[in-house]
Amino acid sequence: MTFSYSGELSQGGFIGGQAPDGTVSATLGEGEIMVTEDGRFFAAFDRDSPTNVTLTATLSGGQVVREDLTLSQRSWQRQNLNIARRPGGPSAAFLKRRQPQIDAINAARAEETGARGWQQDFIWPVKGRISSPFGVQRYYRGEKAGYHRGIDIAPGNGVPFVAPADGVVVLAGTDFIFEGGLIIIDHGAGLNSAFLHASRIVVKVGDEVRQGQHIGNVGSTGRSTGPHLDWGLWWNGARFDPRLLAGPMN
């Protein structure tokens, strides 16, 4: 009785496959994994995940199956910005406007729609030049800041982009301060996609979308320095690399 899986055993990677027969619950580290009735599962590793994690299944008879995973450690590109970070942090006025947006994003990510797109082989939502890869670490005049949580694809302004897998639209809005035009699609099993800076959104909350379906157009809305699609993947709080899930951009 063992796990059977494939994927990318690295920081920012993922695995998917089959849990042992009779599994009633499973975890990756301390996080719960959804397992279907026929034993299928999906899990992802955060960009900053420890390199040693344990995959655990509890079986119907009470037995516990554990498998220790060793992830390859990745080095991340560094981006130096010659501007100083704002002293004292965000203003009260900014936070008053921004907090409802954060709440809406968090609520959307928490929705469980029963979507099954997580079982598909993901495709690229659009093809083009990668203008910024996943995981880039930013520094403001030497001061460490956040990292890039998605992957930036720059095919040109107004180019249509599509759903990378089946799912349900859980957020769609045009006035987000940082994200601009934002779409979040739940693919099920704790996995969702976010698409930022859209110039046009052609879906609405509650829509069931199919892989390859047009959902919006590339733009430069929100905090953006030029037209591109920022595609981010999130699994139960872990941010991971879309390039690994979608494979080579042929």
C-alpha cells in the first residue's frame, strides 16, 4: 500500500496521482489533501516550502501510510528596484479601500465548487514572451520585499486568453488596485487560477468554464508597467509555478 504519483518534486512544484486503496484522509505536511472516492489526489509545494515534507494517508482500517518526499531546492532570480519603499507602510485611506478587495479575494479562494479541472493536463492561457518568471525576489534599494507570485506572459495588448482547465469563476472584477481586471477560477481540490491586469472580462461569477474557453483579454490595468497577463496558481495557500504545471510553451 503506497502512493502512486507524478509531477515536479521541487519548491514551487506539484504532484498528482493515486492514494493507497482504502484512504479516508490524507495530508501533505500539516495540510489536508482532498482524495476522491476512487483515490485520486492533487497537491502542490509552495515556493518557500521546506525541502523535506511527508505525504500521509490514513486508511479505513486505521493503518497509516507515510512517504517522505525530498524536494529540489530552487534558486530564484533577483530583481533590484532603484526606488525606496514607502516609510511607515500603507496609509489608512489606502487600507480602507484595499481591505475589502483582499477580503473578496480570500473569500473567492475559499470557495469549494466541486470543479474537476484539477484532474486535467493544464494548458497555457495564452502564449507569448515570458516577461517575468515565477518566484522572482524583489529588492527596493537593497531592502528585501515580496516575490513575484505568478508568471507574466506578454503576447500583446488585447490578445484573448483562455481557461487553462475546467472550473468555476469565483471572482471577476475590473477595479482592483493592484490586479486591475481580475478573474479567479476554482479548478477544485483546493486549486485555483488567478488572471491579473485584464483589459476585458467576458465571464461572470458562477460561470462554469471549459478548458480553452475565452475568458478575457490581455491588458495593463491595475499596477502594471505594460500589457501582459499575470497568471498565478494557488493550492490551499501554497503558491506554485505555472510553468511546471502547464509544461513547455510549444
